[in-house]
Amino acid sequence: MAGLRGKPLIAYLVVCVFWGSTYLAIRVGVGVLPPFLFAGLRFLLAGALLLGITLALGDRLPRRAVDWRTSVIVGLFLLSGGNAFVVWAEQFTASGIASIFVVTVALWMAFFDAIIPGGSGDLSWRVVAGLLLGFAGTALLVGATPAQILHADLRGPIALTLASASWSLGSVYAKRHPTEASPYVGAALQMIVGGGAIALVGFALGEWSAWHLTPRGIGAIAYLVVFGSILGYSAYTYALRHASPTMVGTYAYVNPVIAVLLGWLILREPVTARTFVAMAMILGAVVWIQFSHRVPGIGRRSVAAAAATD
């Protein structure tokens, strides 16, 4: 894998395995804990721990008000919207299926990158075709016939679609508004903001009365805090600093495979031929969009290089 060797390759593999396994941990957690308090307190704890570690190692809090504003907005979109809906949806959706929906982040990313000013996105017919293929795969995943769709519990798929869109919008916003803070301090602040907002929703919904910690709940929270948030995000940041974002971003293609296998092996969640067909359609759409963005750029660079040599 060109560009990923040594420690960056190890970091990339850590992201693939840990973030692929978080769907299973979330599935276990929402089985014994109220969803919004579970997600919110997880991020609050992880953010506080990460912030304490980074400050102790010499990092500083942001000095500019604009950096604080960016951290708040990104935290709300990425974690409050992007993760809270996933946690809530996994009350009704198998962990492997949830991870496949999250792959559509790349589809939403292409859409928002094209319509929000300041980027290089191009919503060409190739990208539109990829989006349609991805949505077709999602429809197949939910139910093959109109009758099945009408009688299916659509709460999970709808929430997961909103989560993917929110995560993508927050990612594009973060790219358009870089900050002077270190990525670790930024991640910690985003987790604190996002986790706090999710926890407030849980309190407003009266979830505290249903909060009863059990060994399974404590295990799920501990795993998500340590491996999903602190180690997983730190490994992602490290890999991103030493390799291209496109290459590191392929972790999203590996996550569903990990999640489906873990859900099947540990929770005995069903895996059918339709699951694999839908997964292939969604992943194929993502790859198609990636190449659709590359082809025009390559063409322009080739023309420019030829003109320079004439």
C-alpha cells in the first residue's frame, strides 16, 4: 500500500479494526443503557481525558475566538449529529448494517463538497451516478419490495442517513475552517461539546431515570472511550499526517467488513446474500465517485504539463 509503511500503516490498521468494532460496542451499550446519555457521557469522558493528556504534554487551548467557534460547530455536527443518531439507530438496526450505512459518508461528502463554496468538488454526471448507485444499495439493504419497506421499521435507516449527512457536513465545514489548535486539542474540545449536547438531550428526555450501570454497560463505555475515541482518533490523526487523506479515508471501506464479521461471530446477527450485494453496491458507488473526481483532474494536469513542455 503505497504511502502507508511502518508506523503510519500500523496506525491505519488500528483505525480499521477499532472503528469497525465500535459498532458492536455501541450495540452492546444501547442494549443496557439509554442511548443519548450513553453516547453523551462517553464523549464527555473521552474528551476530558484526551484534553488532560494533551495539555499535560504541552499543547495549549485555542487563543482565537474563531477557533473555539469552529470546534463548537464541528463538535455539534460530527459528534452530536453524526454519532448520536448512530447510537439511537442501533436500538433497531444490527451493528453490521449500521456500519454499511455509515460508508455513505463518502457519498454525502462528495455532495456537500460540491455545493458548499471553497472546495474543489465537482458534481458531475459521474458523481450523480455514484450517488444514485449508493442510494440503490441502501434501498436494497432496507427492503427489496415496496411492501417490505412499508412494513419495515425505518427508524434505524432514517437516523443512520441523517447521521452520515451530519458527519459529512461537519467534515466539510472543518476543512473550510482550519484552526491553529493542535488536532488533539481540537478533537478533545469537539468531543466535550458534542458529548455535552448529546447528554443534555438525554436529560431532557428523562433518560437519567433509566441509567443503571451494569458490567456490560461499563465495558461498552470503557471500550468506546479508550479504543474508539482516544486511541482510534489519535491513530487516525497520526496516519493522516503521514499519508494522503484519500488513502487514509479508505478505512471506511474496511469498517463494514469488520463490523459484519464481529456482529455475526459474537452477537449471531444474520448475514445474507442481500447484505453482501447491498454492501458491494454501496462500496462500488464510493469507489466510482473517488475515480470520478480523479479523472478530470488528471486530464487537466496532463494538458498543463504538455503545454509547459511545448
